Amino acid sequence: MFKKFFSLMLITIIYSLVSANEPKVIYPFEDSVHEERFLSLLNELRCPKCQGSNLAGSNAPIANDLKREVYRLVKSGRTEEEVKTYLIDRYGNFIVYDPPFRPDTYALWLGPLFIFLITLSIILVILLTRFSNSKGNQ
Amino acid sequence: MKRILNLMPLVVFGILVVVLYSFLTQENEQLESVLVDQLVPEFKLPALENPNNILSKSSVNKLPALINVWATWCIACRVEHPFLMQLKNKSTLTVYGLNYKDDRKKALDLLENEGNPFEFSIFDQQGKLAIDLGVYGAPETFFVDKEGIIRERHVGALTQKVWKEKFEKFLNEDNDV
Amino acid sequence: MIPEIGHIFLISSLVLSLVGGLGPFIFNKELPIRKIAILMCLLVFGSFFTLIYSFVVDDFSVAYVAQNSNINLPIYYKFAATWGAHEGSLILWILSMNIWLLAFISFDKNRNTNFSNLVFGVCSLVIFSFLLFTVFTSNPFERILPIPPLNGADLNPSLQDFAFTVHPPLLYFGYSGLLLPFAISISAMLSGQSNKDWASSSRPWTLLACSFLTVGIGLGSWWAYYELGWGGWWFWDPVENAAFVPWLLTVALVHSLIVTENRNLFVNWSLLLSIFAFAASLLGTFLVRSGILTSVHAFALDPERGLFILGIFSFFVLGGLAIFAFKNSTGNKTSFYSLNSKEFGLLLNNVLLVVLAVSILFGTLYPLLYEAYTGGKQISVGAPYFEFIIFPFSISLGLLQGIALYLSWGSTKSFNFLTKLILESLSIFLLTLVLLFVLFDELIPASFFTIFIFSWLIVGSLLINFSFKSFNKYLDFLNRRIGVLLSHTGMALLVLGVGVVSSYSNEIELILDTGEKIEFLNKDVELLDIKDKNGPNFISKTANIKVLDGGRTFNLQTEKRTYFPSGQVTTEAAIDTGIFRDFYISMGDNFKGDSWSFKLQSKPFIRWIWLGALLITLGTFISSINILRRKS
């Protein structure tokens, strides 16, 4: 264990002395908050030309252009919301996989809750009718 | 009560079938275009013909006009090319080109060989103006009216049929005013 | 000539299935159902076999072969290309329905009772409708005459892959397996079969269908991970949802049938759920094959096919529900159970699973609804939405599953196990955190919740704190209930995999020159060279990458392939797999000269997702086989 650790240390030290070249990261960030924002945006934005794929998962030319644009916007300090609005203004709501919570999407976001409540009330009705029925029979 | 409950699944699925049927018969609309009824966005890009000539929104001044997104790598653009030439010769309408993610030399060669229907072409190698226009790919065509407002957008090759259906009416409307 | 024989087989089985289907309903006569089932199965198999033959001998006069194969396609993929597109996969689907039917009849001891005849009749009718659909809208034997093309258009390159050749058959087998619970439910209602009997004859088949669905979906996810080249394992794509929704309903059905069989409860519910699960599998087919979900930007809508499937869907599902509403002759016993009973636990389980399934279906259909009521406006509903929806459900289902096996019928006498359960899961939770810290040098609070659920599930599933008299007793217990223990443990592993991979993943996108060396997560990564390679039907650029990870050195090859004749480009990712993490490299675009962009990713615990799916597959399979063995 110790031996392995030691050799690892040694390798790391030698390596850091020998290799000086910085990796050429395509989308470099100084601020890790920006980097995270950028990565999460790539996952939430849809590639307009491709069939069901986000920007992170596409190598289409348009996806690369949009990635670059998102990078520029994030780097210049725009928030996630601002970047999304920027793209929605150009490509419509289609571009975001995460639809905003607005009057026209209330149905979407509240739908599951509604389905859940309906199911619960049906079950209650069934259980209650059965309960009262069997009481009546007794 | 029990009867109603037993009928409920049938009713729900009946509605589902009707909804699914309506999806099938629903007209498949073209892509939604956000920029319709908006002003042409600002830009600063070189001309295809001359890299030192920086164009901007004010260069697009012979209105009404079409802005046509094209590229040499785009096959459908070749299809619509003759129609654009025709448009240039017959109509008073100006056609501006947006040369999209292309190679300058190849693009100029193409215009040399097959004719240039454009007043000028904006050279947008990085697709910057294209993003501002919400472009998905080439070819796409935008109609800009006298006020500089985008009125219509077409994705895909511009043909006589498309022209008649989607664009011609704006030209007449502009003449009336 | 050979394709025509296949066509004749297909038409004969069409006629035969109609006779078999109408027999029990119209003639009300005892048919030799086993013989008919065998004959149908053979005919469909013959037809499928001739289609395979046409692929293998490159008969491009057959339009379907010409569209989906190519002379240069390796022989193995020619074989698999048979089910690579719509028409052929339909035949495979029909074949699997026939196999299910035959299996059911062979295991059914009460052959030729009214009930078995009805099951046979319903199945035959469904098979008939699918055959009708195939023959009239999707005939795979159609010829291009008089001048056949010299070569075919090729199989979609991303399907030219091992996982993708086995994933569709298994998935179709699962989908079509839902035919049996459906037919059993309808027959039970029509014949007034006792609840215990129909539920116990439905349960092994439902479990088996669940097993195949699980392995089919799991393989699909694995394929997407390594083949699509960017390291995701689930995309919440409509096509995936179309498989996930039937899976959820099948899992719900597996659980509700237990109650119906043992307690004579949830009778109507199980009957309905059997119809719903089948409906969901038909709906999935409809959504995928009519093209309404995928055609937003492709213009290949085929309304005729869609209409036909919708017709099948309406006939069987609405018909089934009408029988439920008007002709249901199964008795529903009124009996009581308390809130701390197993019954109530399973009720909750069903509510959660079904509401989740409906919600996912709703989210999948929402863009279409939205377009309809806004008059053409478009919206995308994707991963962020579905993850938001599934989160509360999976937490509740997880908490429930942890205590599920401790509950007893009627009412659970003591909840003393709870203290031990909590303490033990807390210790497993802490141990897991320590392991993660040792492995990755950091603890990410976002993952704590899922890791706790994992610990809770592991303790709950393996029943390690159940009081047994001796270790042998415990082993005996494990042996008896191995199926349920395996699948519940599988769920635990899956949860851990999902939780860790979604919060501990790392990625970087960079440009590498040949000979360049960089460091990523304490690994030295060096691009040795980039070579041209020629495959049988593609050319590729292959990047040879050397990785030094601790003391271990290994080489990885990632490729950018261009398939001719389609010209389609695919990325072959290079993956160094490991129990605790995958190291994933995929090649991006070419920059100047020999420098290319690469995406480097670390995907910790991703294997556990498929390991979990595999355990669920095994568990349900074993349970099913055990039940079938006990019966015969």
C-alpha cells in the first residue's frame, strides 16, 4: 500500500516537472461555477437539427455553433435563465428540454400531481363505498 | 356508483383514442419561427465578395427583400438556385444572401459558375447571424418587409410553389400601401 | 421464389389465426388448440426464416432487404438486419406472440376448458390483427421488379453492433409477453374463472414478460451508452419512454397479482391493470411506428400505419374495457385490511407505479397536446422534466420497498424490525460514504439521498435482520424466495448506480495533438497516434491512446467511422470498464492536421445500473420458472 502510494507520489512529482504543457481545453473556464453552469446548460438545451438529442450529445455543426454561443454567454457572466431566454428568443421554446413554469405549461407541471390526487380520490371512494356497503349488510 | 366506476376506464381510454386520432390527422406544421414579426437583428459581418467590407443591418436597405441562407455544401440550395436567379431577373424584390458556414473561395466559385442572384452575400462562417435568426440549417429564406420586419420564414428549398403559397402575398401587400 | 413462399406462409398463418380466433367465440366448439398453435408458430417461423434467408443471400429484389442491407455488410449483421426496421421487426413480434401462446398452452394443465379456449381465442385474434397489419401495410416480401437494385442501401450504422442485434428481440419478446396477461384477464371476465385460478395462471407469464422487458430495456441503455458516443445511459427520449411505461405497469401488475392470488383482493384492479399494461405496449408501438412523435422534423409520417395500429388498439383495449364494464363476472370479495398490512403496502406500490407511468406518458405526449391547442407552437419536454417527476416517486417507492418484505397479510403485528432496519441501513450508508470518499476523494451531498435509499433497500431486500433460528434456516429462506430477493436487490444496486453516476461524473473536452500528454483525474493520457483503418463497410480514423492510471497502463482505441454507402459518421467510444468507474473517451472533430478533439469522461458506478437490471431480470425469471415448475 505504502509502496504504491510512494511510487504514485514520485510519478506525480516527476510528471509535473517534465510535462509543462497545459491541456488545450475547448471550453476553458476560470470559474468553476461557470463551468458547471455551462455543462448543465448543454444537457438541458436541445440540438435543433437533431432527433431527440441535447447539445452535449451532438456533434452536428449547428450544435457546435450553439455550444460556442452558450460558452460565450456563460463566460460573460450570464445566468442560466438569461442564456435560456436568449436562445428561446431565437429558436422558440423548442430549444429547452426544461419547459418554463408559465400559464401555458401549468398543465404540464401540475399534471402528475393532479393525476395523483384523482387516483387517491378514486381509491377513497371505492374503499368508502365498500365500507358503507358492508356495514349495511351486517 | 359502482356502475359509473366500472365504466370510467372505458371512457378515459375512449378519450385517449380520440386524442391519438387527432394527433394522426393533425397537419404537420412547419417549425415554429420566433423571429416572424420582429425586426431583422443587428449584425456586423464581412461581405462574401470582400472581407474588408464590413456589413451591418443598415446595409440591408433595399426593402422589401428576401434573405436567403445558403452554402456550397448544401444540396437543396442548388435546387433552389435557378429559382432565385429567376426571381432576381423578373422581380423588383432584392435578394440578400447569407453564406452560412462556408468556404469563401468555393462560395465565390459557385456564384461565378451558376450566376449570382444576390445583391450581396453576408459571409457568416461562424453562424453568428444565423443563430440570431434562429436558423436550423441551409437553405432557409426570410421575407423582410419595407419596415425591416421579418414577415415569413421558410425552411427548405424555395420553389415556385412555396413562393406562391408563402411569399407572394407580402409583395402585393407592400405595393398596395 | 423463396420470398413468395414466405409471403404464402404469412397469409396461411393469417387465415389460421382467424379461424383459431373466431373458434371459441362463434363455433363454441372445442378446437385442437395445441395443434393449431404449433402450426401457427411454424408458419410464422417459416416466414421469418425465409426473410432471414433473403437477407443472407443478398436478394435485393426484395424491397425490405434492399433498404436495410448491403453486399459489404458482415454476415452476422445481415442476419440481424432482418429485424433492423419496421417490417421485419413486426414479423419477429408476431413470432414471439406465437411462442408465448404456445408456451402458455403447453404449460396449461386444464387444456380445453372454456377458460383456456378463450385465452387461445383472444391471443389468436390479436395475432390475426397484427398479421393483417403486416400483410396490408408492411409486407416485408414486397419485390422491386422487374429491375432489382444491384446493391442495398445498408443497415443503419449505429445498429451494426452486438447489443443492438439482441436488444430488439428481447424487448419485443417482453412487449408481446403482455399479450398473455391481457388474454387471461379478458377470458377470466368472460368465463367467470375463480380469482385465485386466473391470477395464479397469469402471474408466471407476467413475471416472465417483466424479465424480458427488463433485459431488453437494460441492453438498450447499455447500447446507447457505448454506441452513441457521449456516455449517457438514459435520454428520456419518447422511444425509451414508450418502453419504460409498459415496464412500470408490468411491475405494478406483478405485485397486484400477488394480492389477487393470495387474498382474493384487488381483483378488478388486476384485471384492469392487465389490460393497461397490454394497452401501453400497443400505445408504445403506435407512437414509435406511426412516427407522430419523431416526425416533428423528419417528414416521414405514415398515417396509414398509424391508423391501423390505432384501430387494433381501439378494438382490443376498448373492447376489453367494455367487457370489464358490462360483462365482468368475476366476484369481488369484500375484505378488510389495515393500514399496516402487506395489502396496503402493495396498494401504495401500485398507486405510485401507475401514477408514475401515467405521468411519464403524459409528459411524452405533452408536446403534441401543446402543439394542438396552441395551434402549432412547439415545446420540448425532456430529461429535466422527467427527472423532476420521477424523484418523489422513486423516493417513496424506495422507502416502501425497504420495509415491504417485513409486512404481513391482514395486519403486521409488530414494527420492532424498524429500529434495527434504520440502524443497519445507517451503517451501510456510512460505509458506502467511506467507500466513495476513498475512491473519489470527495463527498457530494447531492448523492446522499439516493445512497441512503440504496442502503435502506439493501438491508430491506436481503432481510439480514430478520430473526431466524439458525443460519441454515436463513439460507433455506433465501433459497425459497431467491427470485424476489434478487430482483429487490437488483433495484437497490440500480439506485446506487444512478445516484453515484449522476453526481460523481466528470468530463472534459479538449484538443490533443499526436504525442501530446495531459492529465485528467490523476491519470496520464497520451495520444500515441491516429491511423486510418478500413473495415468491411466503413473507413475510420482510429486514435490510439495510452493511459497511465496509478500503476496500471493500458491502451484505448476510439474511432470515427464513416460508413459507405450511406456516408453516415459514427463514433466508437473507447471505454476502460471497472466496477467502481468507467473511463470513457470519445473522439470528436478534426482540427488542424492530426489534432482532434476528444471528450474524456469518468463514469463512476455506471456498471451497477446494468448489474441491477440484470439481477431484476434474473430474479423475475427465476420466480416465474419456479411457479411454472411447481404447477406442472
